[in-house]
Amino acid sequence: MSIQPNQAFSEKEKNPLASLDEWEEAVLERYPEPDVPAKSKEEYRNYADPARDTVREFYRFNHTHQTYDFVQAKKSDYLRFDKKQMPVWNAFDFLNQLVDDSDPDTDLDQFQHLLQTSEAIRRDGHPDWMVLTGLMHDMGKVLCLFGEPQWAVVGDTFPVGCQYSDKIVYPEYFAENPDYNKPEFNSKLGVYKEGCGLRNIDMSWGHDEYVYQMMKDHLPEEGLYMLRYHSFYSWHREGEYSYLLDDHDREMLKWVKLFNPYDLYSKNPTPPVWSELKPYYEDLVA
């Protein structure tokens, strides 16, 4: 049965995860930090089978409902940017309404997590534009506050309109996607041309594309690639979709790879001291 972009979903269908952090933890299990001893099963919050089932269910919905038409509908709806308008610091307050009550290990809010990413980048001496990229990279998660399902906000992103890579997590669930058996979409190139470049590819809808569109006039190209493709793991971690890339994508890949460890490995339970950092960040976003 075809999934309509405006189809109504139950609360369980919209939000199979206890929190968005469950997806991030699942990514960390797949891509653990190099040279750091792997966590035991007991150390992963919600590692028990029922919780793993929620991650599988999340990906089942994501892979089933993220069709080519679904993505076009979301772009048409959200890229008008008519949902809410506010100064950037108010936007961080708005994002902080995403509270993770299920996590017993940390009281950090969304803004503090973003600060940890940006501060890790700054400590390593990277330029201000990359610090700003780190600060803003998850701002697109405000989509949840507009009522979007979790699987249309986070999750590994992938091209729609062409054959799915078997290196995408839980690829078996794509068999339930209405596009899977459509001849125009299920060939290697689908609706695209070889070497057309990622800028001409429609990616599954989520926070990456939304924040890229928000920031595309405010960051250099390297930062924009970090925003737009930081969840495209089948490309920057698995080396897939090389036949869609152009030379510009291949040049930008190193920047996405540079950003990825800061995205994955910068969280810790110690909150940043905002009073000490505030002057720098107020200048940064001015």
C-alpha cells in the first residue's frame, strides 16, 4: 500500500523511540570511537532486547515511509520556513523543549550537547565557521516540535529515487517501501544521472536537510556539507553511492569525515560553563 505524505500516524508509529538519543546510541554501537575500549552491553542504556526492538521499529518506519514523494512533500511544506520565526538564542530555548526524561545518566539539555560539540571543535583549533557548524548541526531537530515523527527527523539519511544500498542499517526494511518495486526508482541510478553530484540528489527527509537549508547563506561550503550529510553514513563511513558523486563531492568528503567524530564522540555528562563561554558565542552568532 502506498504511504501518503500527509498520512496520519498513531503516537507509537510517530515516536517508536523513548528519545532521539536512542538513535544516536545505536549509531555509536555501529561506529565506536577508535582507540577507546568498547562499552559492555551493560554500559549501554536500554541495551536490553525490548529497547533494541524500538530501534529496529524506528528504522522499519523510516525505511518504509521515506519515499520520493514523501520527501518532496516535506520540502514543499518546510522549506517555506513559515512555521516559526525567532532570534537564534530563542531558537535554542525552543530546541530545549526536547527533553529526554528517559536518560538517567545526564541532565544536559539539547543546547548543552551542542555546546559540547562546538567546544570540542574549538579546543582543537578549528576556525570559527566550523565551531558555528558544530553549534548549529542539530538545530533541525526542532522538526519534532512541529509534530514530525522521529523517523522524519533523525536516522541515517540516504538518497531517495534510486536503488537503496545494502550498507544502510537494516536494509531489509526497504522492501516495505512503496518505491522499492517502482521501475523508475529501483535501478542503480533511478531518476539521476551518473556523476550528477549530491547537490542534485534528494535525500531522505530529516534534520540534516532542514538545518542545511536554514544555514546555507551563513556558512562556507565545507560547513554546509557537514550539516547536510553528517547522517549520510552509507556514504562517508561505508563508501557507497560513488557513482552519484562528482569531483566536488569527493573534495568535500574529507570535511564531512573531519566533522563526524565531533558529532559522535563529544558528549559527556559534564555541562559546559555557559557564563564563561557566552561572550565568545554571542560574537560568533552576531
